[in-house]
Amino acid sequence: MPGQRALADWPVPVRAEIVRHRRIDRYTDAHPAVAAARARFGPLRRYAGIVLDVYFDHCLAHGWARWDATPLDAFTARVYRVLGERRGVLPPRLAALAPRMAAQD
């Protein structure tokens, strides 16, 4: 698994969440409904994963209250705050991306 060695650099609770996120991604990517949706992209299939990820994020945000009692804006503000506080220990790509994520929400 890519990045497996890098997991050792994270504290145990963060490592557990990274592993959980990877498992969810694998489950979603392998789901027959997602595979069928990707196939509908035909010759543009190479973009399907990106487009579907954005679509699924939209669906999650739109129905956020079904999944968490914390308002979405409060949740994202907390995520941006935590990323900012820990910027010095983030992988370089995430450290560069996190400020833009927060600025553009």
C-alpha cells in the first residue's frame, strides 16, 4: 500500500483515521454502482474518479445534517484550524494545499 511507511510518522489516533479513510476509498472505488458510473464516462473515463469524487462530496455536504449534528461550516472550520495548527508536521503536499483549502473553503 502506498504511503504505508509514512504512516509510522503519525500518532496512533491520526494513523487510525488515515487507515479508515483509505478503507472507505477502497470500498467506494470497488462498489459496483461506482464502477458502473465510471463506465458511463466512456472515452473520458480517466476523469471519472475526479468528477465522481466531487459529486459525492457535494452529496455529502448537501445532506450533511443526516450524518453529523455539527453544522458543516463548524466542522470545516475545525478541520482548517487543526491543519493550520499542525502545518509543521503535515506532509509537504498537504502543508502547501491546506491554506488554499481554508481560503477557498
